[in-house]
Amino acid sequence: MAMWESFWIIGLVLATSAQEVMGQSVQMDSIKSGFVGSTVELRCQFMNSRPPVKISQVTWQKFLNGTKQNVAIANPALGVSVLPPFKDRVSFKNPAVRQRTPSLEDTTIVFNNLRLSDEAAYICEYTTFPAGNRENMVNLTVFARPLTRMTLTTPTIIARSQKRKMTVATCVSANGKPPSIIKWETKLKGEFNLQETRNPNGTVTVRSSYIVTPSRETHRQKLTCIVTYRNERITDSVILNVQYEPFVQIEGFDGNWYLNRQDVQLTCNADANPAVTIYQWKLLNGSLPNNVEIKNNTLFFKGPVTYDLAGTYVCDATNSIGTRSGRVEVNVTDYPNNPPSREMPQEQPNNGVYIGVAVGGVALLAAVGTLLFVFLRRRQRTFKGDYSTKKHVFGNGYSKASGLPAHPPIPKNLQYPDDSDDEKKPAQIGGSGGYEGDRDFEGESEDLKRPYFTVDEGESRDFDDRTLAYQYDPEPEIADDMVSQTDGSVISKKEWYV
């Protein structure tokens, strides 16, 4: 588009804005589009002022490359006129425009059988009195849906021994606007190229070719062409038919042909397209043994194996593409390489045994848990009776639970001579400290240092009247029915256990 055309469009937009300010405006869509062969409407409506102005004429014009071309005219006095080359394809949508007393507020036109040449800008111009001309413009874009096809380069692709690349398929998206995008989807290891051609009518033809080296591996492979046009996705696929020479393998020799072995044979397997038509067997540096029988692609050796069967066997397989060979070296030994061993029959697993073992294990765990629970429960049970039956007797002879007077208070101020190597004994420093004057504290210190012990009520002894000068019999050994405790006391088994 030329620069002066751009300025003209900008001026038209500004003029339209001024018209709206004055109260009259022409309303249109800014962009419209359609496909070749389809129908499209170009809207044009006049918004009149109050009081309304008089519409003298409405003119549709095609604006292309700086040139205006009349398309259709609606005049209250002269009627409707559509000019060639639009006469058979353009019409006013509102029937009121064609009446004897027409209404020209809505002069929308309809394009039928849209063509690529219809792509342009279209101006709807209102001639009014006394306000003058009012106009607006719409840009019409015409799309062309491409024709897509995929073809094989040749119906039959032949794989040659030279391993040359060749084009096997071509995908074409012709006469599209805008141009299409072509991609390939396949497991083949190949490459592709792209070529675009712009046609005189504005469309574009896109062509892509896929190139591979034909081989036995490319036979029956799927090749898919994917064409993307705007938001559409078009796919087309072919299956490659590649012809190739036979690929030959000889089977039957397991490396363990030994003397007197029976029923041995060799089979010539060939993968070929088209199929193999002729199989030929031969023995290098010699002729086939007399006891051999040939059936199709198999050699059957009648009778036991002898040294005469040793040698190199060759199989030639032929189809319409060519001939390929396979060979195998047969060795005959005196004894089997791997003599058959007697295999011990394997016992089938007995599911019943597994289930029995599992159930027994669960039962054993339950029994052990029960016994452990009972044992711990009995250990936690306390003896019957009153804890008052356990007496703690201190070294001074008083029982903790006896109710006798409490032990006299220990003096607060005690000192130990530093120069004495004998056992240190407490001595009172100054004052009576609450003690009776006639008491010998040092004489009673041995009793103070005696550890307490536990006796039953039946084993209580008589004490003297003195508070701190009790005499004790030699400490008896713990009876067999007594149980020592961690705190130094003992408890009778008769009262511990139930």
C-alpha cells in the first residue's frame, strides 16, 4: 500500500470521528474475511441526527491500489444499481432499500461466491443534505483453502546394493492463502526438503519431498504428511513398498552333530520382497552327501550322522531383484558335546504346606505372647497385707513404724580432730545442744552409725529404758523365707506371694 493511501485512510478515520461529533455517523466493521466461494456480509448503517438530515444517495466503492471503483448505488429516486463485475454476486441485504419509497439507513451488502480478486478495502459513502457526505471503510480479506495431496514417487521402490538416497514420497499443499506448513511424521531415518511457489492469483503452493535410502528395513514403514493451514490440521499417510534382494540365514546346525545322531536337517530361511522363487544348495569343495534329500528350502539327512556330512553348506536364494547367499560350517564330533543329563523331577510346590506353616507360626507367637503377659502380670502384683508389717529399724534400735520416741536430734556443731588417724568421731563444740549432761555421746556413736535393717513385728525385741543405749543381739542371718529389697529392707515371702 502506497504512503499516500495510508494518509488517505488516516484522514478518513479522522473525518468519521468528526461526523460522530456532529451527530451523524456511518457504522461499519473494520475487518471482515471469508474463504473463496463463500458468502460474506459488509455491514453499513447510518446513524441520523435529530432533526434528521436527508439522505440523497448511498454509494459502495472498492478501494484498491489508490483507485476507487463503484460497486453498488442506492438512490431514492433512481432505485438500486449494481455495476459489473459485481452485478451477479452483490446485492443489498435490506429489502427496504429496493422499495419505491426506500429506507436507506441500513445499506448492508452481501457478497456471494467470494473471489480472491474481491480482497480490498470497501467504502460506504452517504450523501446527505444539508450536512454533506458521510463515509466509513471496511477491509475485506479473502482466504483460499489449499488442496493437499500425498503421493509416492514410484509405485514400487527398489533397494539397490549401492545404497543410494532417493525421494520416496511427496506432499503438496497447492493454492493456499495464506501458505500452509508441512511436516513429516515417521520412524524412518530420512530427510525432507521444502519449496514454496507464489501463484499469480496471490496463492502459494508448498511442496515437500521425503528422502531415504531404500532398504529391507524401510519396507512396510508408515510415512505421514502433516499439513497445518491456519487452525486446521490435515494428515495423509502411505505405506512404503520396498523391493529388495533376499536376506538369507541357514538354521538347523546347533554345533552338536555327533556320530550316529539321527534326524538332522538344514533350513534356508530368506526374507525377500518379492518372495524367493529359487533355492539352490551346494557344498563347497565337494558334492552333497548321497543320503541327503532336498525339499523346497530344507536339506534332510537320512540315517545317522557320519563324517561325510561335515563341510560348508551354501544356500542361494533368488527373487526378481537378485540373488543372495547364506552359508554354515558343519562339524561332526565323536561324542555329544553336551550329553543329556537326567533331570530330577521338580516337586510342585504344595500351597497347603505353606499355609500350615504360616498358621502354626502365628499360633506359636500368640502362645509365647500369652505366657509373657502372664509372667509380667504376676511380677507386678504386690504382696497381701499392710506395708506397716515391714519395719525399718535404725542403728539406734528405734523402729520407723513402732511409735517409740523419735531419735534425738544430732548436734549442729560437730568437729573432727585433724591430727587423729583413728576413725573420726563427732565431738560437740560448746554448750549442751539440748543433750542431757550425764550422757556419753561418744559411747553411743557406734549405735548411731549402725545401718538400719528390717524385721517383722514378731521379731521385735525389748529395749532398755535408756533412749540411746540399747543393746542388740548379734545380727541374725536372713531367713530363707525372707526376700531382700533394693532399699535394704527384707520382706517375708509369706506376705509377698499370694
